[in-house]
Amino acid sequence: MFRALPLLLAVLMLAVLAPARAEDPESPPEPITELPHPVADLTVKVVGLGEEVGKRLVDLLPEWDGKAPDEPGFAEEAARQAEQRLKDLGEDARPITARLEEIGSRWVLILAAGEPEAGSGTAQKSRSRPIRDALEQPVVEGGLELEIEGVKGALARNLRAHLSPLPTSAAERASFLFTLEDKAQEAMQALGYYQAVFSTQIQRTDPNWTLTLTVDRGEPMRYDEVIVLIDGEARDDPAFVARLDRITIKPGDIVNHGQYESLKNDLLTLGLVRGYFDGKMGQHRLEIDRDNNLANLVLLYDSGRRYRLGEVNFWASELTPELLQEMVPFKPGAPYHADEVAKFTSTLLGSGYFQDVKVLPHPEQAEDGMVPIEAGLSPPPRHSIDLGVGYATDTEFRVSTTWRTPVVNRYGHSQETKAEFSKVNPKLSFDYRIPFDHPINDKLVFNASVGREEFGDIESSQYQGSFGRRTVMGNRWIRTVSARLLYEDWTQGPQDHSAKYLMPGLSFSRTQRRGPPLDPTDGLRQFYLLEHADTVWGSDQRITRFRSQLRAVYTPIERHRLTGRVDVGINVINDEDLLGLAPSLRFFAGGDQSIRGFSYQSLGPKMTVDDGEGGTTELLVGGRYLLVGSMEYQYYLTPSWRLAAFVDGGSAFDTNESEAIDFDASFGGGVHWISPVGPIKIEVGYGFTDPDASPMLHISIGAEL
């Protein structure tokens, strides 16, 4: 008996310490979702549906008729609408009761969901709920493919944009399907379709599912009224008046949220560009009437006053203040415009005096409407040296070096010294530039050069210096008034010759282009030069020279490009002085930039001279006149590669009788590579007017303009 006592005591202790048998567990309290609603002073509480479903149901409340809470029938209508929207969400049908409570100045709408109705469970349902069904299926790793039916064009593209990116995993897919309809509604409403109805079908495959979204767009919402008003000083601004005249949105048009936002941003941006820094949208709204499918667009831009350009403060520059101020393209007090600030920046960068430029307007520091401008300038390297190596058929191999000093002193002087080493025409040149009336658009230019060149069968050395004034005029023509001193000696046959000339001259040039500078799509370059030398002021001969060069580029159709050029030269000189004219002043034809298919400067008049050994020889000595033209067609294989076919023709000659002129012509083709330093051209030309002609290779580099 005593042996069983310990066992009995253990049983008693377990009985005392063990909890009583649990009763059936109580149901947890129903979850409550509480959210404010757009109806003023109304809060909605959803009981019994879970937080996520409750939130989605509350989101649909703006779809209701919007009656005030204290109107009769509001609660009954809310319950009816909630039951319908619950079905739309794919949930089991449930009875919902609605109750309104007034708490102080606010109303609380309580939506309580009952148990699912009999026969509405998942196993017995007959209504298709593909999105919820998909979420309830076992998760399989994979993404989703989207097919859109019922709409095309902009609507389909906008839907796809709003639904992108598509999910690539099962977790992303579940989230995507949950928000699908909301995003689709946003996409359709953005283009004016507020009555769109969606249906979905999901094909479950492994690993990706296919979702077919079918859209019934419904009738579009149209503008009833379009009201755009300008207030403030901009009301009389021609730019704003012109912008209002260009508004394309009219009553009766389909609502487009993108056009509305674009118009609003255009007005704000135009205000900033033109100096209305206090400008703001006094009113901006789209009034949507879903019942009548109508909308009103209302925009009121209040510009305030227009600010003016103030003084410019330069810093970090060694140039004189007077020189810097001459580069400012506006006067203090002029109406503010962002284009003037951009033009100022471009002028400073184009001057060559600075390595980096930062021009900053400070409207926040404006006083009496004057906006101070700050220009931060970074000086360039004191000296720079560039080395270059190149090849062209005309000049053969060439090595060059250039030494530049962009800022010699605080008065803006600059210099450039360049040495070119070539078998055909080596040259050493020096340029010195001094700002005159404007540091960029008006300069005094000094030039000195020494060079040697082969002209036909003549070898010549030139020593020259020039002084001129180069002015960029308002119409972008560049005018140069100059005086050139030339001394030249050459060997012509067995005889040595020399001559000196002092030639005042006047030239005009202008280049217009559209597109990249190295490969423009359209453009025209013009150059005209008139020079005169006279024995009255020390020249060995009296001569008047005229040169004209025209270059044109035209792209009528994408990938198809046409180029043309014309070179004209005229020397007015006495016949007895022609043989004594310096070769550099005569005209020759042939070569890469003249008539392809012929050698460099191989075409022109010839003369028979004594060879010094009792015989005679024929020498190419150049002509009094020049007329050369070219037409070329180019086809772009890619943006960087193109094919070319050309026809060149012309000659250098001494007579002005056309029937006595012996013109030469050629045709050919090639391939061009648009390199970072300019087009590299490899071409083959054939001079068909020469009975002994053979195809000739031409290699050159450089843009047409």
C-alpha cells in the first residue's frame, strides 16, 4: 500500500496543475477597416471583411451617387452598393447592413458584412472570378504574359505602359493581379474613357501564365468647357497671346490628361523662360461629371510681374572688366529671357578665352525686379600644343604641330603658330589676333607665313604677310578687309623667276548648316574674294583677282543626300604680264577637291619652253581663269557609313571664248566613313575625257561645309 503512495501523489499533483479542458474557442473579433471618404465629414468603417478587402471596398465608395449622409436612403443605398461592389471584387456574396452614426460634426458609416450566403461558396460558385481563383491556386514560380483585346493604338499602348513591368515571379504575379483593375482604370481614364469595363481570362501554364484583358471602352468623356486665362503682366505678352492661340484643346474633344498636363506645364515653363518668376497656377483642375460623361478644363495662370536682366558679375578671369562687359549680349534693364542667358553662355564659350563657363541668374536675389547674373569663368591652359598626322592623295603624308596661346595678356590677345610638314606643300604660319570693337565679332588679324608648293610643273616658294580686320556682321556674314604682301620665287623650265605684290583685298563668307557640323543634313557655304595689286604702290604687276567658292548640301529624303560645289576664278591682267604672274596667283584644276580622276593641279594651260639643252619642253603653267563644278549623290548605309557617286567637270584656261576651252570631266564613286574627326573618303575617279586615263584612287578627309 505504501509502495503505491508516491504514484498516487504524482497523479493528484498532475490533476491539480493541469488546466481545465478548453471550451470551444471564441471567434476572433471582426476586423475593422476605418478610412476617411471624399464625402465631406464622412468616415467609413468596414466590419467583417478583412483589412485588405475592406480597403478596396472603401476605394470604390467614390463610385457611389455621392448623396449627403443626412439625406434619406443614404445608408440603404450604401449597403446595396457595397454588396454589388463586393461581388465585383470576386468575393463570396454576403449580406451587408449599413448604419449611420453622428459624432459631433462628423458622420460615421458602418458597413457590417454577414456570413456568406448559402450556395455562394467556392466549391459551388458558378460566376467566373479568374483573378481571385488564380490567387487561391498553388503558387508556381513564373511570370505573366499579357494580351490586350478590345482596344488598339494609343489606348492599348497606354494600358501596356501602365501595367508594365510585367511580373517575373509568382510573388510579383500575385501582387500584379491584385492591382490589375485599378491600374487599367487609370490608363483608360488618362485618355478620357471613364466608363471602361474589363474582363479577364487567365491561362495557367508552367512557368508563365497568360492573362487576356478584354476591354469595353464605353463612351469617351468629352470637354464641355475649356477655360484658359492669363492674369498679370503676361496677359499682354505676345508670347503668351501666341501660346493661347495655339491651344488645340476644344469643347467636344475627348478628355486627355496628358494634353491637360502638357498645357499646364507649357504655361509654367514659358513663364520661367520669360522672367515671370512669381508665376503660378491660380486655378488648375479638370471637373469630371461622370453621370453626364462631361468635363470642364479650367486653367488660370497668374504671372505676376516680369523681371528684368540685371548687372553681370564676373569672377575668376584675368581679362579686363571692359573686355568682359563687351561680351554681354544684353543691356541691364532688358526684359528677362532665358535665351539671352543661353546666348551669353554660348558667346563666352565661343570666345576661346575660357575652358569652362557657368552663367547663373539669381532671381531670388532680385531687387526692384532686376535679376543679378553671375558668370563663373575657368581660364584655359596658358599654352597648348597639338600634334597631327594625316594623309590625302593631293598632299600625301602630312605631319603638323600647332602651338596656341588663347590668352596672351589681359586685353584678350591670342596667337597660333602652326607647322605643316608635307612633301607637296610644307608650310609655317603665324597668326596674331587682337580684339577691336568686339572681342569675338571684330578682330584685327596679323598673319605671316612661309611655304613651298608644286603648281603643275612649277616649284614655288612663297613668303607673305598680311594685316586685316575681320568682322562678323549682324546677318552672320564675315567681312574681312585686308592688305597682303606676297613675295614669290619659282623655277619655270630652266629659268628662275620672282615677283612681289602688295594687294589690298575684301572678302565675304558665310556658312549656314543644319545638323551635325561634321556631317550636316543641309547647308550652304559661300566665299567671295576681290584683290588688286598695282605698280603704283610697288607691285611688280598690275592684277585684279576674283575668287568664288560655293558648297551646298541637301537631304531631300532620309538617307539620301546630295552635295554640289562650284569654284570660279578670274585674273584680270595684261597678256604680256601673264607669263610673269606668280604661280600661286594662277589657277589649276584636278585633285580631291577639284576634278577627281586627275592628279592634283594637273589640269590647265601649257606652254613650250627652252629646256636649256637646245631643245624644248612642254610645261603646265596654269591659267588666267578657273571654272570647276561637281555633283555627288550619297546613300547612308548606316549613320556612320555611306556610299557616294559623283560627276566632276571643268578646267583652268586662258581664253574667254567658250568654244576654245578644253573642258575635262570625270565620274566615279566611293565609300565614306563619318569618323569623330570628320568624313574619311575613299573614292575612285575616272577621267573619261582623257584618252589615256585610268582609274585613280583619291583619299581625303573633311566635311563638305
